[in-house]
Amino acid sequence: MKKKLPAVRPNVGIEAEYRESLQKMIERMHRSVMYWVTAAYRKNEPEIAKDELPARALQRSMKRLARRWEKNIDEVAPKLAAHFARSTLTRSDKALERILRNGGMTVKFTLSKPMRDVLQAKIAENVSLIRSIPSQYFTQIEGKVMRSVQRGRDLSELVPDLQKQYGVTRRRAALIARDQNNKATSAYQVARQTSLGLEEGIWMHSGGGQHPRPKHVAANGKKFKLSEGLPVGDKGQKVLPGEEINCKCVWRPVIPGLT
């Protein structure tokens, strides 16, 4: 007979900490941009739309500002990504140890080579995502400033556009924190559970999203192999709970022989 144990869920505290760190970084970057844009725009405002030189000067200055922020964030990204990935692993391990102990199994996890590989992969993935934030932000900001200059718009018309992009970037940071927390927890749990010889799980739909995936809803309660997942991906591919973007589903590990 097989016993179904509770699921290991992503830690909401780690998600909140990661989200806050990303958004504070974005806030500092945006404040710097707003200060520079306001000063540079006002300095050149009498000539805007009358001569192409102010526009070129603004563009060159903005590119320098973008490079400076990209360099700053490039430097902090590895440390921030490592802190997030290791914190997620620690909390995930402790949760699984507690669940297994309640199920009659006493284990103490160590950082084995396979687990280290998973950890390094998650760090690298998050470094890439963090570094993409200023790149995407400045691409949009530069476009908005240049279009404003070309149309001869004043600063009062430009500022709302810049604030809107700030909101978009903050929301993307929140998505990164939430989605990576889900993905990292899923990846760690597969590695840990399979290392213990556990092969199966029971899919548990989160039920918390405003727009749940019908296939994920239908998968609730179904058994699957941890090495495969279920064919409920957006493109019909096999996936594990938490793998797809914004997926909050989890699974309960199945331990053969426990009653």
C-alpha cells in the first residue's frame, strides 16, 4: 500500500524577500533615470523639435546611463541570485525532511554533486533574469524619450509614460520572484526525492489563480512519475507542477510500503 504525504510548497517569505530586493533595485534605477531625464530634458527643451542635435545628445547620454546601470546590476546579480537560490534550497530541504520524518523516514540532506548542479543551474538562470531587467527597461525608456523629443512634447507629457514603464518593470520583477520560487522548489524537490528512490507524486492543483489552466485543474489528484510529469503543458508537453510560468501547482510524494 502507498501513503501520500503532504506537498512541499514554495516558501512565500523567500518570494517576498526576492521580490522586494528586485523592486528596490528597480526603484533606485528609475529614480536615477527620472533625475537625469528631468535635468537633461529641461536643459534642452527650448531646442527640442527644432534641431536634431539635442535629440542626439540626449540619446548618447541615455546610452551612457544605461551602460552604467547595466554594469551595476551585472555586479550585484550573482550575489542576489545565489542568495535566493540557496535560501530556496535550504527551506525546501527542511520542509521535505519534516514531511519525511512524519512519514517515518529520517534523512539529513547534504549538497551532493547532482544537487550542486541543480543549484548552480538555478543561480545561472536567475543571474540572467536579473541582468535582463535594466536592458529591457532602458530599451523602452529610451524609445519613449526619443519619441517625445521627435514630437516636441514637453516634460509633463513624458513623465506619465516613464512612470508607466516603471510599473511594468516592477510587475515583471514580481513575476520573476514568484515564478522562479515555484520553479526552483520544483527542481530541488525532484532532485531530492528521486535521490531517495521516490518515483511518483500526486498532482495538486493550487486553486489560487484567477485564470487556472484547465489541464492543470484536470490533473488534480493524478499520479505521475517524477522523471516525466504529466502531458498538461501549454503545448501538450509533459511538465511537472511549478514548471510552467505562473504555475503554483505542487505534488505529494508517494512512498511505497508506508501505510
